[in-house]
Amino acid sequence: MTPADAYAELVRRSKELGVLNSCAAVLGWDQQTYMPAKGAGLRGDQMAFLAALSHQKFTDPKVGELLATVEGSDLVKSPEADAAANVREWRRAYDRATKLPEALVSEMARVTTQAQQAWEQAKRTNQFATFRPLLERVVELKRQEADAVLNCGTRSSERGVKAADKPGGPDSPSASIPNSEFRTPHLYDALIEEYEPGTTVADLKALFAGLTAQLVPLIQKFAHLPKKPDRSVLEREYPVDRQKLFAESAAIAIGYDFAAGRLDTTSHPFCSGFGPGDCRITTRYNPRSFSDAFFGVLHETGHALYEQNLPAEHFGTPLGVACSFGVHESQSRLWENQVGRGRPFWDHFFPRLRQAFPAAVGDVSPDAFYAAINDVRPSFIRVEADEATYNLHIALRFELELALLSGDLAVVDLPDAWNTRFTALFGLPVPDDTRGCLQDIHWAFGGIGYFPTYTLGNLYAAQFMAAVKSQLGVESLESDIRRGEFGRLKEWLVKNIHRNGQRYRAAELCRRVTGDSLSPAPFVAHLNEKYTALHAVC
């Protein structure tokens, strides 16, 4: 078989898997939206079957033979060629997948399906104990997965480091957890690699240490000013039917195609991209809170714009997949915060807000509303956190994940560990597990290693936006947004990020788009500039 024939067969197989995996994604979306509660058992079997089938097809030894035929050929001579990018990512995924036993893949799909149902019930009733057994099983399965990927088996206990080498140093969350010997830090490397290829625990420890050192004094400065915004204006009566219409209008304005998507209600907002022509978003509504749904919709629309503008011709191959979870998150955070919490955005939308909710904001000035949506103060819920304190939520979860994975923290002790460290970080006593360790769905679906990509997304978003302003002009871009014209910004993102798929790894994409490596500096500068200007006028 010639390299060209081998590559064509790889593309065919990859596209077939893309269709199969999209079927599983539809079932996952249905599980979170419309599936009856008693369907969890069957849905677990369905998801386990599809996961095993996908794993069988992808780990077929023939795939390895085809990759070997193409690798080293002229097809991949140029690293920027379509074939080179696809083969690079197929190889990474194939090498990982072939290390995972099919039984583990199937069991993970089955258990996480059940765990998500148990989590939803536990969160609603504030009963961590009902979720604990399944979470214990998820953590154990993730340990097995990481161990298999690293090929360390039972040798993992021999790969130890001293407690002084624990992530985050002596003041980190994990440092406050009993049994502080941290024996297997590198297991987490295998899990973060799934979401952010090329990133390691060492990278993340350095990132969080440096970022936290800059954020803490910034938060202290702006969260404790004598004159605070009146956040009560966001907690008046906002009828849900009007919230839905208003949020949909904003999503349409920034470019979401409802002919290729939909907006539904769920307990935890998310975006599901099934493939060309079908990308769905969800949110949750609170009639006494404007911010929950509106900024949630902006956030998920950012994800959806990425999915809707991936190159359809490459669907099912790496070139038709988002670069990384961190870059994906950058798109949601860019639209939610860099744009959606900016003054030009509300110069356009605030008059429309008054029309939609005259009783709630008829007596509220634009300055007061803008200050309220950008208020800095510690809070319990990650998805409702302001831009400044948000990353402290991620730092907490990152270090608790490290402790859970290593065995330094038992699942039964998670609520107490969470509450103790949260209070130390935020100065707030956690009132219940619903607003504590049960607030996120990620651990239920096996997403250990996922959380750090949220902070990476914040940093990428700020750095991308700085590049946009430099290239399009700050005044010109802000003038567009004040008029409700988002086309040039969207086109820049499509051209520079969305259409590239996985042609470049995240670090390389960042360098190409911004001219520099990822740095916290643009993000911190953005916060200082915004909050300094805001408090000067409000």
C-alpha cells in the first residue's frame, strides 16, 4: 500500500469514528437535558457499548500499520501540511488508546453515566454520601487510566517524591490535607494530556503559583474598596421567558446560528458540538438573577462559535477538531468576559435590557449596572465568580484533584478538605456541599485534569484579545461593538483560531496568533485596567 493510499484509509476510518462518537455525544446531551431519571441504567449500557466499539475500531492494529506507512513519507514532510497535522494527532491518540484496556474504557463510560445521575440528585438534596461511592469508583478508574497510559502499573508507588515537592508549596490546598506524602504526581500528567497536550503538572504548578501571587493583591485592592457596586440590581425579578429571549438575541448578535443549534435548560450549562450543522448549548435560569443565565449563554455561545466554524470538510479528523480544551475555553471566556462584561457591549445592549426588563432596571443607570456585573468579591460558585477571583476556584480544584489522584486525600474526606481550604482562600465558610464540592459535574463524568484548562482559557482569551485590539485597532473594535457589530471580531477568530483545527498545538498557535508564548501578563493587565477605570467613575 502506498503512503497516499494508507493516508486515505486513515481519513476514512477517522471520519467513520467521528460519526460514531457524535452518536455517543447526542446520547450524552440527551442525558443532561430530556432523559428520564430512570433511564440512567440503560444509558450507561448504551454509552459503554459505544465507547468499547469506538475503542475497538481505533485501536485496530491495522491503524498502527497505516500510520507507520505514512510516517516518514513525503506526505508529512512539511509539518504544516494537512497530512502532517492529522498523522501527528492520530499517532498521539493511538498510542494513548492502545495502552487502555477495552474493559476499562467500557467501565469508565458505564460508571460515569451513573455517576452523573447520582451527582445531580446529590447536589439537589445536598447529600454527598449518596454520590460518594460512585465518585470513589470514578477516581479509582482514573488512577487506572493514568497508570496504564504511563505504563507504570504497580510501579507507581515507586515513583515517589518528598512532601516538600508537593504541588503549590507549603501553603497549597494539598499541603493542608492529612497524609501529606505525595507519591504519584505524574499520574496527573497522563490525564491533563488528554485535554491540553504538552502541559504537565510542573507547568501548572508554576502557572498557578505565579498567577495567584499577582491575583491575591489585586483582589485585596479591588474587593475591599469603601464604595462597593450595588449587586442587588442583578437580583431583582427577571422573568425567565424574557431572559431566554434576551439571551437568544445576544447569542444571535455575536454570530450563533440557531439553524444549526439550539438552546435548552439543564442543571449545569454546557455546549455539545456533534459535527457540521448541529451544535447545541444549554443554560440554567434563575428568576431572581440576571447574570446566571445571560453570561452563561454568552459563555456557551463562545464555545459554539468555535464548533460551528471548524472546517466542515475535515469533520472526523484532527483538522476538524478544536486545538485544545484551553483554547476552546478561551473562546467562551473571550465572549463572556472580554466582550460581554465590557463597557462597549453594554453601551449597545443596556437600552435593550431596559426595554426587556423595565421593572428591574428602569431606575438603574448604565454606570451602576456596569459596576454590578464587574463587582469583585469572593463567592461560592465557580461559574458565577467574577474575573478576578475565578482562577482561585480553579487552583483549589487542581490541587484537590492532585491529592485525590495520588491517594493523599480520600473521597470520604473531600467535603471537609474542600471547606477548610475554601475558607482559607476566600474567607467564607461553606454553607453546604451543594455550594461546595458538589457544585460541578466534572468529577462525575470523569473529568479529572479538566479544570486547569479553564485558567489556561482565561489567559489565552486575554492574550488573543490583546492581539485583536493591536491588529484591528482598539477604538475601531470598540466602535463596532457599541453599534452591535461583531462581524470583524468573529471573522478574526475564525481565521486565526477556528479554521486551524488541530493544525498546531496550543502553545504554537498562541505564538503564531499573538507573537508570544502564553503569559499571565495580558490577563493581569486587563484586570488592572478594567477595575482601575471602573472604580474611577463608579
